[in-house]
Amino acid sequence: MRVRLSGLATALAAACTVTVLVTPAAGAGEPDRRQASAGCGNAAPQRPGTSRDHTIGSGGLDRTYRLHLPDGYDAARPWPVVLAFHGRGNDAVRTEAFSKLSALPAVVVYPNGAVGLGDGERQAWQGAPYSAPGVDDVAFTADLLDRLERDLCVDTGRVYATGKSNGGGFTGLLACRMSDRIAAVAPVAGAFYPGTREACAPDRAVPVIEFHGTGDSTIPYAGDSDRELPPVPDWVAGWAARDDCRARPATRRIEPDITITRHAGCDEGAQVHHVAVTGGGHTWPGADSYSGGGRTTQTIEAHEVLWRFVSRHRLAP
């Protein structure tokens, strides 16, 4: 049974309040037509409210992605975009199912990774030691955004990235290398290998919200020195330092199993939040189907909490 607590909802809303980076003429949830893509006015490639698989050429490879258009999609209105990257060995279809991201009022895109190294033919993302050699997933992401902006009416200032495990780690790499196109990132149970952290020099302060279970045995909360995985709080603190946030974060425990740490006072109105799930496994909070090993909290819905955070940030025109 899903826990529904009015006090919890209120506390989460307060914990995820952020500074709104908008022009005076546009509110957080309103489109900024100066950032409308070239595809505004084009016929949609599929019906609103549906999900379909598509193919795109990138780096000499045929890459695939699943596109979901929200109910009410209108080619005259610039829509925000959420990029959702699956974990190692997972795929777009299953990630759409457990994440519930397609319920958001946004164009949601689920890219598929290339088959990487190791046991079995498991898809993975750049930055991990098992990712496909020579495959540039950052360039693939840029090519994918170019396609979306050409074919759809999207708000180029409100593009967000989230992902699970290996896909969550990859969003950290995107924050480092594509801060000019990605407004905010929201990794869940992120696998932050060295390849996702090296030479990280974003052009701006990047808002970040990270979710992680303290009982995660796949990507341990306390880190794993053998795989060069940092303790998750250290990774979060690294982004707070990179964004020049205030030295002392505010931490609040939300009963029964959620603790939120907020780094505020960051450059350019950014904030860095960390949502720790006490005893949570390598899972997507709120998932109703299998998303990984261990306990899945039903106290919060990750897609709702991350949307509340990221949707209030936009790139400057």
C-alpha cells in the first residue's frame, strides 16, 4: 500500500523549493517563446499521449530511442524535455514502465545505450568501465537533441536529464560536458565511475538532485574503492563545491525513511539536493514494477519529486 501523508508532501515541497531562473515575462511552468525550437509548427511524428520507438544515426551507428509525447501536446507551444537513461542491461521500454516519467507534462525521451563490455550483450552508457569502446554517448545525446528540436516544439531552455544506475552516472557526465544544453540533472542510484567525473568543467552552475538508497548493494551508498566509486554524499558535496554553494547544507529527515540534504546559496540560483532513502535498495523510489535489487520505498515517487525540482530551472536565453 502506498503511503500518502499530507505532512510528507508539504515537507517535500518545502525541501525542493528552488530559485526560479526565468525572464520576467515567463513563470517557471510557462514557455519562454524566445527558446522555442525550430520544430514548432511541425506535424508531430506520433499522436499525443503515445510512446513510439525511433532510430537516429549518430557516430556512424544506428541508435534507437523511445519517444513519449504528453497528452495535449501542441506544436504551437514549446514543451520541456526529459531525457531518461536506463541502467546497464536495461532498456527504454522497461525504464519507461517503472519510472512513471511519461506521466509528466513534458516530452520524455528514453534513449538506448550501445552494447558494452563484459558478460552478455548488455547496453550501457559512456563513462563506465564496461561501456562500449569508442562510442561517444555525449555526441549521441547532442544529436538526439538536435533531432528533437528540429521535429518537435520544445523549449530549448528546459531540457533535463535523469537516469538510473549507469544511466544516472551518465547524467553526471552530461552535466559536466553539456551544461549549455542541459538545465538540470536528477540521477537515481547513480553509478559515478571515474569516467563520469574526470575533467568536469561545466560552463555554469548546474542544479542537481540525487536519489540513493542507503541499503544499495549494487552501487553502495558508502562507495566502493575497488571500483573507484565515491561515497554518494561526497559526490553530492563535489557538485555543491563546483556550484559554489554555501558551506553548510541543511538536512531534514522526512518520516519514515527519507532524508533530504539541501545545498543552497549556489551560483546562478542553482541548488544541489540529495534524497537519501534509509534502507533503500538499488531501486527507483515509488516504482510499482521491478527496478533493481533491494527495497523500493513507496513513501515518495521519484518522478514527482525530481520534476518538482528540475522543472523550476531553465537555461538563460
